[in-house]
Amino acid sequence: MHVTETLFRYHGADGTPLAGFVWRGDTEPRALLQLAHGAGEHSGRYRERLAPLTEAGFLIYAADHRGHGLTSGMSHFGDFGPGGAEACVSDMAELAKLAKAENPGLPLTLMGHSMGAMFAQAFLPEHHGLIDALILSGTSGPGPRREGTANSAFPNPRTDYDWLSRDETEVDKYIADPLSGISFTPTSQASFRTVAAKAMGTPDLSGIKPALPVYVFVGDEDPINNRLAAVTPLIDTYRAAGMDVTFKVYPGGRHEMLNETNRDEVVADLLRWLEGKAARASVSLT
């Protein structure tokens, strides 16, 4: 599938320059998707994987978070800078405003993976008015954490990143990627934990649009969700707030469902949900 990428620069509310991307297919756009990637990776890992969405008419806006990818300037990996992780959440709001301004009338879905999902959860109480639907993958909520490292969930791991996927080729690609696998500075790690604690606490969801479409998809062998115990409380919280939540669990799946052995199925399910819910969200929520 053919994907055209446009690289651009935009700025956070504090003036920090950020690397942004627009991915489009050959089809006239009918809806917008904004991507927030995870920790220790970058947006470029998603371009080809989400190509079926662009082909179906979803115009995708993505950005490399502070301390990641092209935004890091190749010299500040793992450092969110003075604004900390809180600034990354604000940056997502700035990108949403830009995407909507450039494409008036098109519904916007925010999709976050892992750290990006946590940022999206923190984004929701204050900035929900900017989006028409929400997607979370590889995420967790206020449930119990598992002990040990993420990789310790799997016996005799081949690499330090077996927890990402059952597909060894995808794990090896991650390891070989010079823009992936970075570690946070202590200050940035602390700021991320602050945002995570806020997102997984008791956020005020009283102002959320009625029946906001939400799609959460995870693998049940993802150590981040602790065999679903750490994510089901989030689902319950969102449903109690009146959101229209679809919860998809893939048996045997690990952290990166978009890079799992059944990734074609996962992307097809994602597209089916988007076409059924998000592409018409602006009509149903007005």
C-alpha cells in the first residue's frame, strides 16, 4: 500500500520545536487519526503498519514526543526537558488543534500506545473537547502492578525485549533501530511517573461527551496489564463515566499488538472499529 509522508515542524505551548508527520494514502480523507507513540520508540515504527488505515481514508497525524525520535535532535534521547512528561500531554493538544485547523469538519480520533496511551488518559479530562474518539493499546489502569521486570514474565527470554512481541523478527527490528530502546533520565522518569499516577488516579471525567467512542485493545500476555488485572479497572471507570467502550483482548498477545504474529487481524479489527465508530463520531456527538 502506498503511503505519502510529510515531515513538518510544529511547536509546543512553551515554544519547543517538535517533529510532526502526516501520512496519507491515495483516498480522499474522511477522518483524522492522531498517534501518540510509546516510550523508547518513535512514530516512524507505525507508518507502514497503519497503511491500511490511510488507504481507507484516515489521514494520520503523528509526532515524536520530547526526548524521542527526531524531536530529540539526536542528542537528547530520554530527556523530556524542563517541561517534563506534562509538556508531552500539552504537545498532543497542540497537534490536535493543528490537525483540526488544517482539516475542518473531519472527526479526530486520538490513538495512544503504552506511554502514549498513558498520556492520552492524562489528556482526556482537560482536552477531551478536541477529540471525537479515543483508542488505547498496550495500556493499563489503576489495577495491581506485577512484580519484576516486564521481560521476567517470560521464561528463558532470548532478548531483553521478548515482552514486546512473540514475533522474533519484530523484536530484532526494534533492537536494531537506533531510535528505539532508549532509557529515561532520572528526572524524566520521575515526571512520567507523576503523569501516570495522575492518569491512573481519579480523574474528573464528568465533562466527557456522552457516549464518547473508546477502543482499548491489548494482549492478555502483556506484562504491562498484569494478565488484564491492571486494565479492567480502567475499562470499568470509563464505562461508569458513560463512554462507549469496546474492549478487545487477544489471547497470547504481548505488548505491541500492532507488531504481533496476528498483526493483520489486529489492524483489520482496528479499521473495522474506526469505520463503525470513529469515522461517524462527529455526527453522533454533535
